[in-house]
Amino acid sequence: MIDASAPPRPSIPGTAEPGWAELGEVLGELLADHGADEGPTELERLKSRVYRLRAGADGGARSFVLKRFDPWLARRNELVLQRWLPTLGLGACAPRLLATAAERYGRCVWHVYEDLGEGALDAAHPDPKPVAAVVDLIAQLHTRAAGHAVVPECRHYCGNLGAPFFVANLRDAIAVLEALAPPKVDPTPQQGALRGRLLGRLYQLRDDLPRRVHLLETLGGPDTLLHGDLWTTNTLVSPTARGLVARFIDWDHAAVGPVSYDLSTFLYRFPKPERWWILEAYRRAVAGAGWRLPPTGILNAVFETAEYARYANRIIWPAVALLEERAAWGFEQLAEVERWFDALELALPE
């Protein structure tokens, strides 16, 4: 029975996204709790599966970020935001998870986050002060988590982005590329040549596998909790009364691994002349924990290996799509990965 005395729920704009009806129920309660249940609502699509919802008017206006996940990925984010970061004293370094809504058949889960606004680092023209704030947060995450009890739990749920990630992706990429041949797939001469060139690169990495694994395991840095996707677009720096405050968003790739994985991702986002002073800022930030980074040549090797692991991973999925679905875009994606291989340079000047 409908309670006629209950206040009307705010009108949430509709989409064809799965689970949107269940999300709407949760949003109605959340907006009421935040005093934003009166006034207009506005929905902005930020990217695939991600929206910004503005609701309320005047002093009651609020803004939220809505993101749709596969259920297992939603659980990873929940563990990071609600368990691991707070345990490390870093709960404030990420947006608050305000509500969740599961699609009734369990196909997806929606998260509702506080909207932290804009403030990503400018990778092309890095400002030293915001960059220093982000580097300090990276160092805090790495040094606080290393040796902590959250590491085995994170490894259990999220895996390892160190040597196991490199080895598994390299072997899987080789296997699926070798399968891209008749009768399963009938590539054109150009596509066959692309496949051959990529396999040649992967075979070279396989030959060098023992050396690279040894470097990662001995000199890549201690296993710790990693953000796993430290592009500058996943950083936010905001001015406060206490100075600049850095936060990280999009913890979808969080896992355990050596610090070199996060560092390589972050450093490669910046122009080469800027990377040295950024690395030196990290070196100073971790010195208080007694950490010393290896020489430049070793760092370049482990950073390069982390990049190769990511490239191999990005080979697997278009190749699988070609094998299973004859996806027309598969070879286009493989050609893009080859361009990454061609453009890869040492992270640091030697």
C-alpha cells in the first residue's frame, strides 16, 4: 500500500543501464538523507558506466558520482575503500562510498560516491606543488602497507601485479596470438605480418624472462598495496586550509605488487625531462621509512618490465575476441599495442 503522507521521491533521469531501477530506489533515500530531495536533478554522463548526478537547489544542492561495476570488481573497490585504506589510516585519500545498489539478477552493482570535483594533475605541464602532494600520498600508501596484514588479504582477493602478472600475461599473450591462424582465424597478409611481429617481441621477452623476474623479485621494491592504475586522470588535488590535499579515484586495479609497478605507471605519464625530479620527490618521501631505491639502470629495467606486462595484457583481450567472435576491431587494437611497443623508451635518462 502506498503511503499518501510520504514525501514524493525526487525524479531521477532514466537510462537504459542495467540496474538503474534498483539504483533509483537507493538514490531516493540518499538524496533525502542529504537534504537534496527537493529541486531539480541533472544527470551527466562522464564516460562508459560513470555518471555525475546533481540534485537539489540552493543550500541543499549536492553532487554524486555513480559508477556501474561487475560484482567482483565492486567488491574489490569496497574492500579498498571500506577496509584496507581505513586500516592504513588513509581512509580520507579516496572518495567516500555512500551507497550501493545491486541489480536484481546479480549482473552488476552500482556505487554512489561523493563527488570530489576536478583537480587531476596536468601531465603535459606538471606543477611541482600538486605533483609533490600526489607523490607524497603514493609514498604513504606504499610504506604504510608494506609488511602490513592487509597485504595477504589483498593478494587473496586482487592478485599480484609483480612477477606473476608479467609471467602470466606474457604466456597468455603468446598462446592466443599463436592461435590466431587458420582454421580458427584467416588473417590477411597484413594482419598475419602484424601477428608475427608481435609474437617476435613476445618471444624475445620470454627468452629474457628469468632475468626480468629476478630483477622484479629482488630489486622491484617490497610487495605492498598498489593503486594499480596511477594515471594522472586518477589523481585529484584540492586546496584546503591545511594546504593541498591529494586523493586517488578509480581503485579498480588495486592489487599487491612491487612499488615499481605504480611508479612506472605514474612516471610514464609525464614528459621524460620531468620524470627525474618526480622520482626524486618519491625517493625523499620514502627515505623516512628507511627505503632506498636502486640505481637508475635497475629502475629502468623494472619500469620497462611493468610496461611490457601491461602491453601483453592488452594483447590478450582483442586476440580472444578475434578467436571467439571474429571481432573486426581485434586487429586494430593489436596494431595499437604494436605502436606502444615501438614508442616505448627508457623511463629515466641514464
